[in-house]
Amino acid sequence: MSITLPGPTLGVVGGGQLGRMLAEAAAPLGVDVVVLDPTPDCPAAPVARDQLTADFDDPDGIRELASRVDALTFEIELADPEVLAAAGADHDVPVHPDPGTLETIQDKLVQTEALADAGIPVPEFAAVATAEGLERVVEEFDGVMLKARKGGYDGRGNLPVHEPADATDALAEMGGDVMAERFVDFERELAVMGLKGANGVTRTYPVTETIHREEILRESVSPARAADDVIDQAESVAGDVLEFLDGRGVYGIELFEAADGDVLVNEIAPRPHNSGHWTIEGARTSQFENHVRAVLGWPLGPTDLVAPAVTANLLGDTDGTRAATLRGAESVLSAPDADLHWYGKDDVYPLRKMGHLTVTEGDRASGDRDAATDPATRDALLSRARERRDGTTFADTTD
């Protein structure tokens, strides 16, 4: 491989916060980014070279994007796999991760069935199509999490069903194709950012603990506060997942640490993921830089921890939709241990992800590995991250 700079141009379907951070990571490598997004002046636009304004699955838009770039990727699962594959073939442009992988992952039932068939541990699940069928599954599983097969994210598209009598209303509320999973009695939720590069090279970042409320990620703690045998299991399962998937890039592998100590796969995202944002400050190479490297077929950067890190999401706390103004940013900016990331979204509404902050421990230049093994250090980091975040608000303080 011979690499010269300035580098190639990378096309990204999706221009949200992930596209923005991909463009930020690509720039120092000499890589230009062109994004496609239906929202004019999307969050990635200020840092990308250019934006094409079109729907994520628009064939003409994606063909135009492919004609302008040297490689294609996506930061949102709403991209159309067939359109991506055809555009890549027409313009002799590689598409990563593989569109076939995207097609499998887009449908949660297909994804879960494929993982189970590959021998990868997943929660008990069932396809459901009727109220009667759901009633039987709820009774058999003693309650389920009903999941939209397509399109759900950030808690949207998930609905707990505890009683068989609630089946009809639950299906009506979901309003589409669904699957049911047995509730997992879990100790904690975990995530591994996995990485596939050229020539079959795979790497993983340290296992992360993810903390959710209302099924929305609030904080991530890295490394996870889990026992060594659980960490080993999570790394092993993540390795199996990477072997199962096709195509280069970063994969967000969400996991459950069950109460009995088993590690189960919850869901997979074929792209950088919120649970890996800590890697910007806490790892030698961020998930975003490594995704760019991987998609282009370049050598991967090291994924080693350089400092324990806690990331806290900045979520909309307003009553309704209004122009986005973050008040109290000085609570983060004045803290010597914190880094602020603003996503550039014009409007805020309840629980919308608007940015994040990351608090790190120790000397990032040298790598504070002693602190990484101390759970109390990570407890303190989590408290500090919450304190920094609690000093900010999107609400109108004059109300």
C-alpha cells in the first residue's frame, strides 16, 4: 500500500453528529468528506467539504455522491443497501461496511436470527404478527420487550409488554412489523467498539459500560466496571460478531451482562456509535479516525486506552421544540478534566442528543493504567461527569 497526501475523498450517507465527527477526524488525515443528508445545512455541513441535500435512500443523490468520491460509507441505517451497492458498482467505488451487512442489521429480527444461527449468544426472541401470537409469547416469556423490526433508535421503537391482555394495544401502538425479546435480567449493559480493516485485520476497543434511562444512553464508563471474566467474555463475543460481519469499518456492539454472568448481544450498529464517543479523548485513536482509515483500506490506528473516561450526553431538557441554546457551558469549559462536543443542531426538543462531554482521569499523554484498574476512580469520574453536565441546560431559565 502506498498512501500519499492530500488523501482521497470519502462520501458519507448521513450528516448528523456522527458525520460531523467523521469529518473532524478525517481532516487531519488529509481526507475530504462529502455528506448526503436531507436536512439543509446539516450538523456535518460546517466541517465537511460539501453537502448534497437528498434523502438517505435517494438513488439520484447517492449516485451523484458516488461520482464525487473515492469510497462510500454511511452513518445512519436508513441508507438503502441496494442503492448503495448499485451506486458503488456503477462508479467503481468501494462501499463499507458491506451493503449486505447493512441489510441484515436494518431488520432487528433478521439480525437476531442471523446471530443466533451463527452461534452468537442473544436473548430469547420470537417473531410476532398477531395479538394472539404476542399474547402467547408474553405469557411464555413472562413479559417481553417489543421491538420495531426497522427504524427504532434512542428508545423509540421499543415497548415493554408485561401482560398478555396488553398485546392488542401494544401492537396498535407500534404500528408495524415487530419482534419480541424476553426481558433480560441484566447486571449492566456493555458495549464494544469493534473494528474491521483491510486483509482481515480486526481490533476492539476496551469494553465500555453504558448507562441508560428511558432506553436512552446517558453515560458511558470506560473501562467497564465489570469482573475480569465478564470483560473476557464480552471481548470474545465481540470477536465472534466481527468474524460474522462483512465489510470494513467500526461496529458498535451492544451487550447485556446477564445476572448469571453470561454476555448476550443486544444490537449491532454498522457504524461509529454513541457508546464509543469516549475514544476521542480516552483512546490512542478515536473510533471516527479508525472508521475513516478502515473504509479507505488504510492501516488501522491503535485502540489502546490512554486514560479512563466517562462520557455524558447532553440531552434536550425543554418542554417542546425551540432554537438550540446551551446555557452554562462554562461548567464544562472551565473544568480541567472535561472536553465539550457540540453537534450543531439548530433545534432542541426533549431528550434529543445535542452534544456530549467527556471527563478523563490522569495524564492522557502517558496513559494512566493504574487508574484504569480502580473501580473507585471510575465511580468518581462518573460523578464528575454528571456534575459538569448538570451545570448546563437548554431550558429557558427566565421561565
